[in-house]
Amino acid sequence: MADPKIEEAKAALRLKARSTRAAIANSSRVAAAKAVAGHFFDAVPLAPRDIVAGYWRIKDEMDCQPILIRLMDSFQPVCLPVVLGDEEPLELRLWEQGAALYEAGFGTLAPSELSPQVEPDVIIMPLLGFDKRGTRLGYGGGYYDRTLVRLGKKPRLVGIAFAAQELDAIPREPHDVPLDVIVTEQGARSFEHASA
């Protein structure tokens, strides 16, 4: 059960984080996404069979496409999330070479429902904000929380964001799984969670 005071604090942080992210100049977004891709590949070692879950950018999120293109070009297995319902976990579908993507709601694209469902080794997560402990401020829908609980293995969680999205502190509840790595246009940071 979520703590009402923490949820209220998170709601206020979401408003602040949305306006901060929306204020980032369009002219700097493409270069930032390319820089994030470079830092991602420097900071997140991948084995050839590691499945990487990306996402299709919505509105003013950090664009994951430069990472996805490089993964696909190097034949790294990639999957994309699909929202099935408000209280459901995400369905993670393999995006196979040459396969078309289809509208999947919320302005996203995803592989067809005939694509295999997979469990990723790395999940690249969109976010509204992050803090110095690796706490991720999501949108409040709980989709990634529900998805992580049902997975049979613990993937590495990589948040990608603009550096301006860093917040001083985000309250963390028991169900909030911290990021392993945050990647911004300024570089990558890894987090130790033993003391978190």
C-alpha cells in the first residue's frame, strides 16, 4: 500500500519535473540523444545474447532511438514495451530485424502482437526525474513496477534522461526499484544499492 504523504510529495515532484523537461530547448534534444547513446554503450556492457528493452519516445522524453538503431545494427536482441491495460504489467515484445512497428497507444510504436514475449537483461527506462541515489521518478502509473515484479530475473535498470531532470531527492517506497545506471548527455553514473 502506497504511503499517501509520499504519493503527495511525488505528485508535486512530477509537476516540477514535467515543466523542467518541457522547457529543454528542442534545438538541443537531438545532440543530447546522440550523446546519451554514446555514454550508454560506454557504461553498459552487453553480452551478444543480452536482450535490451528500449522504448519509443513519447512527447518530450529523452529519445531512445539512437540507442535502438545502434543495437539493431549490431544484431543485439531488442524488445519494446506494450501497455495492455491500466493495472497490467507491460508486455515486452521482441523487435526482430526488418519487422514493422505498429501503433501501441500513448503515441508509442511496438512490434506486432505475434512477436515473441521476452524477459530482458537490460531495461532502458524513460523517467520524469532521478536523484543521486538512483531513485527514478516515473509517471505514477506503476507499469514498470508491475513488470519488474513478474520477471523471472533481475535485469539491469538504466534510466536515460536530460541532466536537467536530476532532482535533489525523491522519496522511495518499498516497491520503488532503484536504477542501476543513469545516463544523461553529460555522462553515466552507476549506483550502489546495498545501503539504499
